[in-house]
Amino acid sequence: MENSCHYSQYADGFVHGELNDSEIKEFSNHLSTCSFCGAEVQEIANLRDSLNFAYQFPLDERFNYNVLRSLHQREQIKPIREIKIAFEDILISLATMVAIAILGIQLFGAPKVASVEMAGRLTNIERTSVEQTSLSNDQVLEIVMRSK
């Protein structure tokens, strides 16, 4: 049995009476030689008959309401899942940054920061460069002369 046939695109139209006269004649002739298309037509016809049978039974008045309510509830759950995923992504990013910072400290040591203890070892010129003050030219000259 064949796995596909280019004529199978006509099977649905054939079953539902949507083909023109020449297409019906051509497809009917083809059906006598192609088991794949014959099986397609049979499957579509069985599905059509099953659906027609299902429409014979009236639906409960609340069926439509229940279907719509169920769909609405699913739509409300979707954004909550998206927020949860976004929150998890943020936590993973933060944990990664912390791990990189710890690894950097382990590999390169803690950052060097000038402290009060270190300030005692600075020369007058270095101390004034660390302090954020404005000095006149005379004050700078006096500091330089004192350090000699």
C-alpha cells in the first residue's frame, strides 16, 4: 500500500461534495486504482458520519457556559505560570552573579580599598590627592616644601 498520493488532497472535497464535475470524474477514476486515496475517502466519510451522529443529540444548556468558563480559567493560569518562570529566571541570574563574584574574589583576592590605617602611611602629597579639597597654589607649594 502507498504511503502518500498527490491526489489525496481531493479526498476531503470529494466526500463533502465540494469538487467540480471534472475533478469528481478524474478523482473517481483515480480511486479505482489507488488504495491510499480509497482509505483516505473512507476515513473522512467515517469521521463525517460520526460528527453527524453527534449533532443529533441536543447539548445541555450549560455546556457552552462550562466550556467558556473552563477556557477562561486556563487563560488566567497561564500568566501566573509566566510570572513564576520569570521569577525563577531572575533568581538563577542573581545566583550566577553571586557565584561569579565569589569566584572572582577567590581568584584575584578582595578588592583593595584605602583605609584609615593606610592613610597614616601616605605622604602629604598623596594624602591631599586622596582628600577631596581644593588647595590654592600656595598651599600646594607649602605641602611640597614640607615633605622635603
